[in-house]
Amino acid sequence: MFEIPVERVAGDNAPLSGAVSAMLDVPDPAHIGTSRQVAAVFGENKTMQSPPDSRHTAASFVVDYDEPAVEQLLLELRTQYGDRPTVSELTDFVFAHIEDKNYLRDFDLASRVAASGAGDCTEHAVLLTALARATGHSARIAIGVLLLEYEDDIGAYGHAWTEIYDGDSWQLADATKPQSEDIVIRPRYLPMITLDDEGPGYTLDFMRLQRLQPSKVSQIANASH
Amino acid sequence: MPRLQLIALLTATLLAFTAAAVQAQQDDWPDWLNKAMAKENKRLKYKEVSTEDEQYSFRMAGKPGDSGAFEGGYYWESDIKGEAVLECYIFTEPSDLAALASNLTELGIEAQAEANGGSVATRSVAHLDAGVINGAPFLAIEWVYTMGEAPNALVGYSKVRAARNGNIIQACAHNFTGYRDTFAKAFEEFVNSAQQPASDMPAYYEEVALMRLGEQNIGVAHSAFRMDDDGDTQIITQTASIVPVAPGVISSDDATTTSWSTADGLLINSYSASAQNGELSHNLQLRRDDEDNWQVTGEMQGKPITATIDSTLQPQSDIGQMQTAAALFAGEEQQATFLAWLPDADPTKMLEGSITRDDGDVAKQGTLTVGPLSMSARFDESGSVVSAGINIGAAVMTLERIWKNGELR
């Protein structure tokens, strides 16, 4: 995940609680130095609104839980947590499986992540989505901005995570577990797209982000202000 | 350079969320290290060296030392007055430039750590660069690192430069603090003086573009256009980039596209391969089958890909895209569209690209768009891209043509 410059409201050092509002500077992709401002709200469980459909349970080119490497990993998962692991168990399992947490992979398919046990946020999101679907959940890959609240600071990052449907609504699941880091007080999320094309053209679908990714997150404040 | 394919390639890299500015800051170094880094050899002398069969010869800086052959190449060592030898190599087998440069630095660092009886404790990228030497695109990587534990820790410094020069890759390494300009000059002469067998099919046009992420030079793209006896043109584009992705970590990306075009800019066939950190990412081919349909075959991330694309869809080649841009800026229309095969974006489709004029203030400036992706580009008379820029969040990626030779036909 790459860091995005952040700015709080001048003079406002009040602790953040719940949802957080902010302004995003979103660059015009083809005119360097030109951007527009967009208001946004970050939340701890903020998800995209579109309802689940049959794609969210199916194996695909990217979320290829029908490949041998993922099937092998599923055996381990089931041995550890049974046939229907909870979202929390799935998240813990993926976090533990990706031991080599590095930034050397662009966007690996689930089978590659299962085999390598390596990657960054995108690999965590892809593998979690695959294992969730394989164990009966509707799941999809979400991409957007992660706002991390530290003791004395705030950081914003381009990030990817998973949304899993609980029967009533989508729930956010982040297998990178940023909240497990001692210095992080609270993560908040702003989803921008879900990966809709999970076929060999997934990169083109991913490129929708170009018109949405902010170059700066400013005027960060409690959403109620 | 039309480079819709480069747009897709670069954007995929940027969207990976991994680009980071992580160079070591020389201002933070202790005085003794800054003094050591300032050392140079200002009286470099050069000697001619060649392979045993005399197919390849070069001018090598310093006092010649050991030399020899290895599988796929040759090496020479010399003394340039630092406390480590200058090592220079040529690789005569096809290799990926960025992966090779990255691997050479790793070998150098490992050897230093081993020689000093310890392992690497900390490491930072001290310098990254890319550019061109007389038509040969090059990459440069320098690392500063510590070996062993304080208070007995040792500081190491490794420099590597590698260039694609015709059919070979030339590389030099120097694993010692200082002598940075000396090393750069020695490498430049090594590349500039290269004599090698002439190509069977010489390029009638070549160009090199520099890739920048913000202010950082991160990579190079080299294109060569060659014509066969039938008047068709083979276009080979090779890109190589090194992106710092985290403190002490770099990622190398290499890609090669070989395509054939008719003289009027129609794509005949195309082959594309890319690798990340030396590992194959994709390997894809587009060609017409016996029934004239387009067939896509190959693999992405180790998985087979096959697709059939309607025979009536005719993608333009790089030449066709340039012809489209040239005609647009020579005429009155505001926009021109074309089909392209961009395996980095979606290998299973022909994608529609467009060029929209944006030349109110800057001559031949336009916006190149494919699917959801847009970038600004400035063209020359032939429709080739002179420079281009793309914004993605906090990152700005630019491409600039820095060298060309010959004329487009």
C-alpha cells in the first residue's frame, strides 16, 4: 500500500471516534497538477452497497479456489476450523498463511498466493475472498483507502481488503489485520471499487481506480462535526 | 512511440499500491562515510579487452585483472584504485535487464557480507537511476548496508549498472564506498566502446524512453523497428524498471513485446512476455488462425489462457497508432479512435483506444484513453509520443523520449 499525504483540520486535535469525514483531492488522470475535491466518510465497517450475486460465490480466474494450491490450503483450513469457519477465523488463517509480508507482488491470483504465502494487501484480499467463497460465504475484493489512526498521528494508504456477506449486509474483513499492530488505535476504510471483472482482464477493471485514488486526504475530523 | 501498451504496463505497476520513496538520505550519514563516498579516481586509463573469439571488444577502465567466460557470457576485472575490483560482464544470452541488475547487486552484497564474516543487518537504496548511453538503455542501482552488530558493524556499499546494447547486456559492479563518478564513467566507456557482430536485420528506427515516478528515474523502454523483404515491420519493445517498494526493498519489472505490422499500420501478430522479480508474469501470443479468427494463447501467472476474438476486429499496430495520431493532429477532427491488443490490460479482447486533442496551449498535445484509463501525451509530426504523463492518486508517472535514431517510415 502506498502512503497518501494527510492533513487534519487546523487546530482540531480532538480524539477521533466512530466515522471520520475528510476531503479527498482526486487528480485529473490526464492533467498533472489538476485535481477536484470530493467529500468522503471513512468507517470501521464501511462497505460498497451493491447486493451479492452468483459471482460472489463462484470460482474465477483471479479468485481460483478450484485450483489445487487453494484446495490444499482449504484442507488445512478445515482441519483447523471445520467446514464453515467464521469470518474472524478466515481472516486469522489468511494472516497467518501469508508469512512473507512483502511488497514484491503486483496482484497475484489466489492460487499463487496460496502456493507462495507471500504478498501485500492485495494478496491478502484475494486469498481471503477465495477461502471465504470456498467455505460458503459470498465474498468480493474491495479496493480504496485505509485511514490508520495512531496515538499522535494519522496515515492514509491505498489498500485492498475483502467484503463478506453475512446474510443481511456486507461485512468488512481485512486479512492484513492493521489493528493488530500496537501503534494502530483504529483503522477506518473508504471503499472505492469492488473488483467486478475477475477474468484475465482484471487489470483493466482495476484501472477504474485511476479516476478515484486521492493524492491527498485533508480536513480529517469526526463525521459528526 | 504510441505506447498504449506502456500505459497499461505502467498503470498496472502503479495500481499495485507499492511505489514508495525510500532512498537513503546522504545527509544523515556520518562524516567519515560522506568522506569515503567522496573518493574518486580522476586519472582513469582505459585498455581494450575482447572475448577470446574476438567477436566482442570493449574499453575497460583501470589495470586489467582476471577475466574469463561463464555460461552465457564473459567477465573482466580491473583495478580502479578502490579497495575492490571493478567487475564488468557481458551477457550474450537473452536476459531481463532489471532482474539482472537487481540480481547482480544481491550477489555483490551477499559476497561482501560473506567476506566480512557476517550477514547484512540493515540496507537502504542509496541511488537509483535510468537513462541511455549512445542508444543503450541502462539502469543503475546503489545500496548502502551494514554488516554485523554495533559497535563492530561494517558499512558496505554496492554499485551496479547494466545496459541493453544491441544483442547483449553489459553490466559492471563495484562493491566499495565512494568512486561513484569513477564507476559511472568506467561503465559509460565500457558501453560506448562496445564492438559486436552486426545484426542480421538492422533497425531502421530506434528510440529509448525514460520512465519516471515523481522525480525518480525508475526505468527505460527501448523500441526497435525492422523491415523484412515483404515490407512488413517487426517492432520489439523492451521495458525494464526498478521500483523501490519499501525501505530496503526494490521490485524489478521486465517486459518484451514483439509484434509485426503491415506498412499501413495493421497488426499482423504479437507476442508479449513480462516478469516481476525474475518470475514470469505473463507469456501471451496473438495470431490469426486458419479461419482468420484471432487466437490468444499463453499463460498468466502460471495459468493457461486461450481466447478467440472475432476476425472482423482489426487492431492497429504501434505504427498504425502513430499514423492515427499524426493524421489527427494534421486534420480538423478533435478525436480519433482505434483498436489495440493490450495484453497487460486484458489479453482476451481488442480494446478501443482514443486520442483526444488537447492542443490549445501545447502543440500536438492530446489525451490517450483506453477503457477507464487516461494519460496526457505530446506527439511529434510522425505521431510518435515525445512525452506522456499519468496521474494515479499521489503518484505521477511520466515517460519521456530521450534518444532516437533513424526515421519512422
